[in-house]
Amino acid sequence: MDGRPGSSFWDETGDDGEVTGYQGEDTWSKTAFRVLLSGSDRFVHGPIETVSLSEAGLEKTFQGSLFMQGFSLDRLFGEGGSITVVCGPDARSLVHA
């Protein structure tokens, strides 16, 4: 992460606070990414895993990584700003903000 010493592992949970960007590389698929952030207040990452039952017992399998950037609503929309999230079976027909 930009502005941070060392490395983070995407298959581990982490909360790195305010960062200016992050990047990663997947050697298996030979892909790389870089994200630059302006005004991010918090960066959180963690693994996406599934658990299944097999003959050997419970097995946990890494499926991918989750990246979340947190921003202050005041910084995005000005003082008193808000975001409305609509979930449910008819959410596609509703206005999203």
C-alpha cells in the first residue's frame, strides 16, 4: 500500500486505515492491478472463503479477496450528505443513490 512500509497479504484480514493507493499481482493468472485513491479514510481487505464437508472433514478453500474503501460522506457530498442503499428482490427497479 502506498504510504505504508512492508506488504499486506490479500488472503489475510487487514484494516490499513487511510491509504493513497494499493496494488497487487496474481502470479497464477499473470494479472496485476493498481488502484489510486483520493480522500479515502479507510481501506479494509480480507479473504473470501468457502467451507465444504468432504470425506476428510471440513475444508476451507480460498476463493478470492475483498477490497473495501471507506470515504467520509462529508468529504464526498458536503456536510449533511447521505447514501441510500436499497436491497431486495425489486431493488433493480428502484432509484439508487
